[in-house]
Amino acid sequence: MAFLEWLEATSFSTWLKLSPSIWAYPSVLFLHTLGLSAAAGCSLALDLRLLGVARATPLAPYERFFPLMWTGFWISVLTGAVLVAADATTAVTNPFFSLKLALIALGIGVAVPIRRALRAHQGSEPVPRAVWWLAIASMVAWCGAIAAAHATAYLDPAALASAPNIGGVQ
Amino acid sequence: MNAWWVGPVCETLHGIGITVFVGIVAVLNLRALGVARPLPLAPLRRLLPWAAGAFLLQLVTGLVIMSRDLPVYVHNVAFWMKMLCLVLVGLAAGLSRVTGLSRAEEAVGAGEDAPAASKARAIISLLLWVGVLYWGRMMQFFNTAF
């Protein structure tokens, strides 16, 4: 806890949170959104393909989207770390935040074998059952992570206990 | 409609909807620009009905979110910038249909290069959707009336 308090009190964290500049909190938050859209968005599109949408397209070329997904992922990790540092004491102790991290770990965990399956896939053979389940897990992970991210922001247990006045523009 | 959870649930669905949508748009536009060239465009466009479904989800949840706090949105510059981006997205989509560009894209087979016009369309589309994401995010920082 002392570490989290220190992190939140660093001059960088206070600048990020309190600066009226558009280059502070708003821009970091936007980059976070952009990165996760690239990572989770492309993953979800690929999951749809693995579940049978656009099944006339060959699977192997989808691997070319992975560099974009990884770039987006690392942008959201870096910006996410910065955003968490600014709100360390409330963010890290929020159980929905731990859930979000667990779901992201699941999403990344299944992305690796999915990529391997894309490489191994030949022509128009059907998607193996195991890969079908990986795609389901990936969808659950990314949609769940987005839901948990919203819950982290809106359903802060401490805030909810005192005043369940949430929703709308924050 | 006024229960406390309606806002958070709608915003969560709105967030999932835009992620699915932007993901599909990114894959299609990047293919038009030459990424993953072995993908033939006609069957790849079967992803579009799912994007349309995600868009419908965004529209419905967006209207519910808005209706709960209408004055806040009417006076929000970022909200109108987002709407402007969406109108331009619609115009671009209509234009590529009218000019036959959509049909030309249907004909782009595996390994083939998309026409220059379709690359230009893809860049504009990507930029407009980044604009939608940007102004959507900025809405919370333009909370005061102008």
C-alpha cells in the first residue's frame, strides 16, 4: 500500500491527473483505447472467422494481422501502466481490475496457440474443434475484459457502497 | 430505463460493439491496403453483416445512454465531433456504393492488389474511425456547456 501511495503521489502521476493539458490524461487514455481497439478488435474479427464467418477465406494469411495486434497490445499495456500509476491506490485494490487483468492474460494466452494453428492450417480444411474452442475463449476474454474495464471505472465497490449514483457521462 | 445499472450496462455493450466494429473495419481496410494480400475480398466481406450488427448495438445503446442525460450531450463539442465523423463515414460508404467502388472491391481476388481508389477509401475510413474513437473518448473531458 505504501508503494501504491508513493506511486500515486509522484510528480508524474499528479501532473497526469491534474494537468488541464489535452496531452496529459486525455491523450494517454485515447492511446489506451486505440491500442486495445487494435488488439481486441482484430482478435474478435479473427475469432469470428474461426467460428465460421467468412469461412471461404484461407486462414493462414490472417497471421499477418498479429504484428498489428501485438503493437496495439503493448501500446495499451504501457499507457495502461501509466493510467494505473496515477490512480494506484484505488485502481489496484479494485477487484474488477484484477478480473480485467486475468481476462487479458486469458486473451493473450489463447492468442499464442491460435497463431500457431493459423500457421499450421492448410487450404480449406475445416477449423479443428480445439481451435474453435480457443476462439470462443478469446471472445469471452476480450468482451469480458472490456466489461471488467467498465466495471472498474463505474462500479468501484467503495463508491458503490456509499452512493450508487453512476452511469451517464462520467 | 432509469434503473442505476442501465447506464453502465449500455456503456459496456457500446464498448464491446465498437471494438468488434473497429476490428472488422480494420481487417477489411488493411486488406485493401495490401496487408494479408492472399485474402480474397469478396468472401472477407462476409464479416460486414457482423459489423452492421455491432453498429446497430452501438446505435441502440448510444441512444439509451444519450436519452438518460440529453442536455449533457447536446452541449458537448466532442459529441458533435463524433457525430460529424459518423456522418462522414456514412457519406463515404454511400459514395463508394454509388460510384461502384464497393463492387470493384468485391472483384479483388486472392493475392490481387486493390484499386487505388479503394486504398484511398480505406485510409479515409480508418482515419474517420480513429476520429470516432478519439471524440468518443474526449466526451468526458468536454463535460461543460459551451
